[in-house]
Amino acid sequence: MLSIISSFIPHNDKNYVSFWASSFFIYTIRFLDFAIIAWLLTNVIENPASVGLLIFFKFIPMLFVGLFTGWLADKYLRSRIIKISIILTSIYLLVWYVYLSYFSPTENIILLLVFVSGVIISIDRASRTSYLSNLVNKKYLRNVLALDVVATHLGWFLGPNIASILFEYFSYANIYMLLAIINLFNLALLLKLPKLDLKKSVHLSGITQGIKFVSKNKIILGTLLILGIGNFTAFTFESMTPYFAKFIFNTSPKQFNFMLSLQGLGALVGSLIFLPLVGRMNYQGIVFVLATITLLLGSIIFSTVDIFILACFILFSLGIIMPLFMNMHTMILMSQTPNQLRGRIQGFQQLAISMFPLGSLTLGFIGNKIGIIDSIKLFSIIGLILVLFVWIIFRSLNNRIKP
């Protein structure tokens, strides 16, 4: 994998290869952590609302601190913030070790710790993507953003499956101790990376500068609106996968983690398929909208399936579409934003992504009332209407978008 990356980046940029490895490293640990938490939670609850709460507390920090962490990424050294987030991640993992060693897991404590991890992810995300966007020449920006999506999806597939293997040999507590120690080795990958200070001559400061920039740039504003709508309504299949696996299909721990990883596997396959193409795409707005619509339609199909193998296939297929959704909006936002504002635009991106936990929470509570299947269908139909409306209003999304 590293040799593929090295050949994709000009001059075999060792700094980028090290940074990609660091990202893959921490992404895998996060998905492994989520797989363990999802299994623990579904053993102490039995309703869609609680599964919705898991997603809610995992991603809601993006709503409350996303703009602040984006400002941090523009104010301070991004490389230093990334290293601090790695250390905080190990501390978080050690807290899990202590908790599981001496206490039986309860829903409230699980959700509290999930919220803490969400805050750490928010801190890391804004700085990591902004740093990455400035690490290589701008003409290769699309390539490195696409490869970051590959790292995400590779970690998404491997994390839950590694968890299945570790379940057979270690207790949950010892797994967290092992992860806390391994995670610190990630710092070694970042030791020789350049600091990449922002230019002092540019006087852009404050969150209000980001707001003004977004309001004036219709391509970015339209992208953020569809990103928010998509996260609120198009990922119902993803947020409820733990519930379907545990309570609809009555899976074993291995089947449970396998089902959680299938979307990641599909996304990894999709990333590799689209990797040679994303750098040449000039109509990212159209592709982004069509990918969102496909995910909404796929959610409806997923909700009608009652056969485990078929549900797995649908998750895999929807995963293939995920890289288009992720690559296109990230490329639009980063390519259309000056470096000095990228952290703050990352904050707005996190704000839009935070619609995912709000949607998951709402979906879970509505699912308790009318049934999770009808709830997914309702969300998807509303999402389709809203996405089409924004697409009509923001016609600039149909334009050719140059890097």
C-alpha cells in the first residue's frame, strides 16, 4: 500500500507517506474502538434510540466545538495540535482500560466516554486535513485528499475485523491497554514532518472571517448545505447497522463486527476504483449531489431487506459510493479555500457533518414510535426532496470547479 502511495505522489514525497501512515494508524484505532463500544452498548440496551444516542455522542462534538477547533487549526501550529490529539487519544484509551477493569459497562458511562472521543476527533480532524492540504503542491491536492479517504476506509474495514480477532485472545480492558500503548508509536511517524507555519503577512483571523467567506462563495455554501442534509438523512443505514446486526439479524460477535466493517470494505474498494479518476474530475459538485441521492435511495433499499447476506451486500455496495461523497465535498471545500482559512472551513465542514448525529438521534426516537424501517424510509424521502431543492437553487454546483 505504501508503495502505491509513494508512486502516486510526485518525487516520492516521504513527508506525505509518513503523514498518510500516521492517518491510517489513528483511523484504524478509532474504528476498532467504535466496534468494541458498539458491541458493549448493544449488550446493555435493546432499542434504536440508544443506538442513535451512540452516534449522537460520537459526532455531536463537531457541532459544539467544530468551529473552535477549526479556528485553532488556523491560529496555532497544526502539526503540534495533531501530536497533542494523539497523546489525548492514548489517555482516552487508558481511561477505558481502567473503567472496564473495575466496573461493569453502563449506558451512561459508555456515552460519556464516546463524547470525549468525539471531542478529540474534532480537534484532530480540522488540523489534520488543513495540514495535509498544505503539505504538497496545490496541483496534487486532489490526489492527497483522495488517498486520505483511502486511509479512512482501509481503517474502517480493518478496525472491526481486528477487533474480532482480539476478542478471542484478550479481555476488552486489555485490548484498550494494548491500543493505548500502540497509539503512541504514531508520534514517531510525525517526528520529521515540517511545521508549515502560516504566513504572518496574511491578516485573516476570527470565526467571523470564515462566516463571511462562506456566505459569499456559493459553491462552498451549496456544498455545505448538501453535506448537512446528506449527513442528517442519507446515512440512516450506517447509523442503524449495529441495531440491525444485533436485533434484526441476531448476529454473533464475529458477524456483528463483519457487518460493521462491510461499508468500510466497500468504501475501500470504491476508493481504489475511483483513485485514478478523482484527480481528473472537474464537475465535483454534480458528482457530489448524485452520490448523495444514491445513498438516500440505498437507505430505502437497505430498510426493506430481511436477509443477512443481502443486507451485507447492500452495505458493501453503498460503501463503494462513499468515496465519491467524501472526496467530492472535501475537494471542493479545500480547493476553493485559501490556506489561511482552511481550518475554519474545516470547522464549517464539521458543523455540517454534525448533522449526522442529530439525524441518528432523531431517527432512533422516531424509530421507537413508528418502527425503524418506516423511520428510515421517511428520512430518505425528506432528504431526497431537500437535496434536489438545494441543487436547483445553487446552480453553481453544476459548474466546472478548478483546483
